[in-house]
Amino acid sequence: PVVIRDQAQEIIASIAEEIGQAVKQSETADKPLVLGLATGSTPVPLYRELIRRHREEGLSFKNVVTFNLDEYYPLSPDHPESYHRFMRDQLFDHIDIPKDQINIPSGTAKREEVHEACRAYEEKIASYGGLDIQILGIGRTGHIGFNEPGSGPRSKTRLVTLDRLTKVDAARDFHGEHNVPRYAVTMGVGTIMAAKRVILMAWGRSKATVLRDAIEAEPVESLPASFLQAHDNVCFFLDQAAASELT
Ligand code: F6R
């Protein structure tokens, strides 16, 4: 399903509510809630709302385990543009999640150890019974995570080469395209598809064309987000501008 609202904030409230309910259900069931998380500008308002609920409404993340989608490679966790740093700044430093329940792909594994690290990341997700809820944004290339065009529907966590357009979009944050890492480690399309619930958010006109194709065209490897159409519990949450090219 596709949910379209005038204001992103209305959407954010309903997604935060869904996550809050899932947190409470897991507490009752006495098993951790396994959340897949995204970075980038899109989820920032959601993280702000989760922090608010933590501070003002007592929403606790002590029983939550998180797996981030991706990290640039190679990149130190202390680099200002690393997703490790982003997650600390935007969410983890402001909630009560225990540090050992946070998982983010490593951007510093030695080249010959990356493959094993990716396998271990998949295994760790599986050890918790898989992802309960996966939060996604979408790139202008149609990527989810850093699954660029050419990523197969069954792909797993792996090292990938970033698309030129993705590097152009990241250039401002890195003060020039030449500073953007060439590679990334990302969960695969198959990893994302195995999540029990998938929530994709998108705001703004710049995502409208890619969303039209992702939601309405035939699923193809040249637009990895289009594979989400086959997920039995996916929802695309869009503001009016992002939805402006849907038929
Ligand atoms: C980030 C990620 C990417 C972003 C996408 C959109 O972890 O996996 O797929 O969701 O590049 O980025 P923003 O939200 O900055 O437009």
C-alpha cells in the first residue's frame, strides 16, 4: 500500500506510533524487537519523534536490537560523514538502547575480511529471528540501502560500488565528489525482503520519478526498490511532492 499525506510530520507520527506499539508488544512477549534502520535525511524527523517519545512518553529501547542498512567503505566510524557517527548523533546518543544491541556494518574491516564480516552480519540478523521492521529511504538511482542498479532480488549483505549519481548526491556532505568513498557495505535486497514489515519513506519532488517507477513499473534489477512490490507487508509513505508522479 501507498500512504500519501500533505505533511511528512503526519506520516512520521503514524510510523513512530507503529514502532512504539511493536516495542510494547515485544516487551510483553519478552523477546527483543529487531529494527532495521536507515540513515540519510529522510529518517531524521522519525528519529526526532522517537527521541521525543522516549523523553516525554517513556518509550524505552532497552528491549530493541538494531541493524543498520549500510556504511561507506572504507570509512572510519569517527569520520563526520560515517553512518556510525550519524546514528549516534541522530538517535542512539539520545535514547536508552544498550550499545551492545546496536549493529552497523563495518567500514573498517580489512579488504580480505569484508566478505566474512558480511556473512557474520547476516548470521547475526538470523540469530534474532530476522528483522521485525525495516525502515527505508530511497535514492535517486532507485537504491534501497546501497543496493544500486544491478542488485539482484536475493542479494545479501556485501561490498558494493556506489553509483555515480549516489556519489554526486553525497558530494556536498563530503565536500566534493572525490572525497566520497567508492564503495559501501550494504544489506542486500534479499536481506531487506526477508524483513517481516518494510516501511519506505520519501519526501520531496526529487524522489517523485524514481518512486513512480519503483511502485508502478515492472520490478527490474535496474531499479532495486521495485522489488519491494513483491513484499507482502510493505508500505510506501510519501508526502504529496514525492507522490506527484504516481498515476
Ligand atoms: C541510507 C540508505 C540510502 C538512503 C537514500 C536516500 O542508509 O540506505 O538508501 O535511504 O540514499 O537518502 P536521503 O534520505 O538522504 O535522500
